Amino acid sequence: MRNALTLGVIGAMALGTLGLVGCGSSTTGTTTGSSTSGALTVAGSDTMVNMAQAWADTYTKDNPGVSIAVKGGGSGTGIAALINGTVDFADASREMKPEEIAQAQAKGIKPVATKVARDGVAIVVNPANKVENLTLDQLGKIYLGTITNWKDVGGADAPITLVSRDPSSGTYEFMTSKALKGGKFAGSAKLLGSTQAVVDEVKADPNAIGYIGVGYESSAVKVIGVDGIKASTATVKDESYPLWRFLNMYSNGEPTGVAKAYVDWILSPAGQKVVTDQGFVTLN
Amino acid sequence: MLVSVGMSSDVSGAMDEPLRDRGGRASRTGRARAVEAVVKAAIAGSGWIAIVILTAIAAFLAVNAWPALSSSAAGGWKMLTGSLWYPTASPPEFGFLPYIVSTLRVTGVALAIAVPVGIAAAVFISEFAGRRFKEFSKSVIEFMAAVPSVVYGLMGVYVVGPAIKDLFHLPSALTALSAGVVLSFMALPTIISISEDAMHAVPNDLRMGSLALGNTRWQTAYKVIVPAAGSGIFASVMLGMGRAIGETMVVLMVAGGTMDLTWSLTASARPLTAVIASEMGEVVQGGLHYSALFVIGLTLFVITFAANLAADLVLERQRKRWRR
């Protein structure tokens, strides 16, 4: 390489690409425009993603000046995106953890939760399974790996196959805190990426147990009771079902402008009607 | 003093010292030389860009993996030997040995199927097939390599997985075996294509000599051609292995995702690529979990780099061997 110009071009390219190594800065929020026009980005919970898309579709039909982009990826993904400053709303089927709130504040984000619906986490087994009910304690022990055979909880003599969501899922974190009381899922638990994958696996394996949001119940799998109570709109609304929870939308500070109009609409009867249509439970 | 007025003043046809007029910078020679210098610099830059990008990727991985490797909270180098991966627990644990074993299990199954089938197919195409079949199969194999991996993933979840589940009476369709079988479909085109090229490169003299000495075509193939093409075949296996190790979508959808440290092929698995793909979305930039995922990325990078380097060195040796 005798040519100084050649060296110069290569050097500039190298410096440029190595400079990108240090890159990865976050962008600020993306809400723009007045109340009836603008763009919003929503990301997070896979449990909520269909409902979030339905909300977005219905709202933008009546408010054509607004465009709303909805993505899934799990509650953890949405919260991480909120902390990184890349979304307006993080859909979360759980609450933010203290560590996440600390991380957010360290980056100058002030997370504010708006409850938008209620949900119950239904425990499902294969239709061939004779078990009808589990106590919350038994459920926890099953997923911790302490109880490993169906015969210990009133079923057939067969090993229990654990089916779970993966750690980015809010439902996974909710089960960790509510059912496992902060413990850890057994190593043999299959960590699947979506509710549909959980349903497919429980449908195919006679000894499987899994957990899904009530909005995803189907005839392919059998829902069992927890502590004697089956998940239904009534038992979730009066909070008697042990695995009930709020579905949240987190934003950076109180929502303003387009974001506020959108959230107000979601909490209105029109938005809550979408909640019922999707199989979830309204707030009130 | 030579004058170039009567001649064409473009520089094609001569490498150095193309023109002999003693013009200054503003003359035709000066401009032509300037153009050549710029063009040389630009194409040299393009030539080097791959190396620059690869170095930048390696640097990016190392820089982002360093916080986890140097932190005692994450376990540093013990991450490669720990068997508990609970990144969202308090306190978090970051041992990913089970995932290394998962990658090996799944790749092992893929190669166990793809290597014999691939080499046999390459032998057939190179030594026995007619010209029309050769052309036809080459296109089909290239097409197989071009099918998107998510399509293979769908096939795995809805076709291959259930078929294996029924065939071996397994409780689940999502196992290391199912994922390995689908990965073998993906490694096969690479192995066939490069092995066939290696066999084709063996000089015809060897074939003719072998046949002349009384070997049948099959004996020639396995006694003479395959050993002669050995380096190229080895390289193809290394590249097929690289493909299987790096595959993400298929193992994410088909392998089942368990953390257990086991060598069983009928149990589920969670290869390194699947861990990164399923968890990268939920990490906060700069956090410990983020850095731990980069350590996994760096591990994958090193393994694939080593496999490709081995393949390249062996191929180079083969090229030198036949260059008499």
C-alpha cells in the first residue's frame, strides 16, 4: 500500500466503524402533534398484543390523523424499550420491578403506570388429564420442580411436563412472584416464546401443564381451577381467582397530548368494549 | 520529447507509466493519474471493507461482553462453566454451560445426518450422475440453501417435530432431535455443494488411472476420489457445522427451550443462539444481563470463527496440493 490515499480511505473507514462500536444511544420519546393527530409507538406484552392492536385499529379508524405502531416481544421487552427511551407506551402484564424502576430513573425516565384492563392467568392441562383443580401451593411446587408426578396431585402415574413462557414474558414474571413466591422455575421447564406455542405444546403432550392469559383459552386445552376457583370474568373482576392481575400501560411521566387522548379513550366505554371482545376483563 | 497528441490518451492497456508526456497536474496525464489514484483507493477500500467490518464486530462484542466477564456478580469466566441461568432473578445467575451443551447436541445430530448423506450425494453427483442430472441437482441444491430459515422452522414445528414424536413415541415434538433433523436440511446443501466441487477438482488422470488399473467406478470413488478430495470435504463439513451452530430461528421454534444440563437427544434443548434471540429484546442497554448475552455472542463468534478458519486453512492446503 504505497498509495497514501488508499491508506487514508481505509483508515477513515476503520475509524468510522470502530466509532460505531461505542454507539447505541437512546432516542427520546416520539409523541408529536396536537390531541387529534400524531404518532405513537406501543410495545411489550404478548398477552396484550392482540388487544393492543385492536385498540389501535379501532382508535385510528375514528381518528385518522393518529398513527399507532404496536409490537409484542413480552412485557420485559416493552419495559426495556421504555427505559431505553424508544417507545411511548410499554404494555406490561405485570408491574415493573424495583430494579427496573431504579434503572429507569438512572436514565432520566419516570415510569407511570395506567391500569387498562384486568386479566387472569389460567392454568391449562391436556384434555386427557383427569386433574380438575390444584391448590396455589401445589402449583408452585410443580413449577419449582418439587412435585414431579401427576399422581401426587390426584392424577395418573406419569411425570409432569412443565411448559412455560420465556423470561421476557410478563406472565412468566407474574407466575414467579405469585405462584413460585419468588423462587425459580425448574430447569426442565420448556421456555416457549408465545402463548400459542404453550397451547400447542399442552395440546400435544398428555402430561403437560402450562399457563396462559384467560383471553387465549380454547377448546384445545383444558382449564383447571386454582384453590377451587376457575378463572372467569366474574372471578377475575371480584379478585377471588388467585391468579388475577391488572394489565398496565407504562409511560414516561403522565401521558400528555396524543398519548393522553389515547389512554383516556382506552379507559372509556368504547375502549373497554374492545377489552371484552378480546376475551379479557374490564377494569370496572 | 514524445507527444501524445496523435494517440489516444486513455490509460487502458498499460499498467505503469502509461503516458510519457511531461505534462503537469492540469494536463491529460496528470488528470488520468489522479483519476487512477482515486479509483485505486476506492476499490482498495471496498476490498478491505469486509476485514474492517469483521474487526469492528469482534471489537463490539468484546467491548460489550467485558462488563460481565470482569464482574464478580455475573461470575466472570465462570459463566462458561455454571449451569444455572436465571437472569431475571434477584440476585441473577449467569451460567450458560447447559446452553453450550444444547448447541453441541443439536449440531451433533445435524452433522450425524448431513455428513454421510451429503458426502454420498456429492459422490453420486460428481462420479455417477449424467450431465442433465448434475445441472438440475445443482440448481435444486442452491435453492435449498436459499430457503429462509423461518420456513424451515415452521416445517419443524408442524411437520418434522410431530413426525419424530410419533415415530419414536416421545412425549413432545420439541426436542434436540427434531431441531437437529431440521438443521441437517440446512447444512446439507453446503456440504453437498462444496464436497462436489472438491471431488470435481480432483484431476481426471487419477480417475482414468484407477479405472485402467482395474477398479470399478464405485471403487474408484471411495478408494481414490474421496481420499483425494479429503481436505475439501473436511472444509465443507466445517462450513456445514458453522451453519448449524449459528442457526437461530429453527432452534428457537423447534428445540423446546429447557435449561437442564443433559446430553439426551430426546430431551428439549436451548442452544446459545436461541438464548440471545429470546432475551435480547428485554435487556436494558448497559446492564449485566445485556453484557452476559454479549458473552454468549462472543462464544458463538469464537466457535464459528474457529470452524471457518479451519475450513479455510484446509482448503488452501488442498489448492496447493493440486497446483503442480
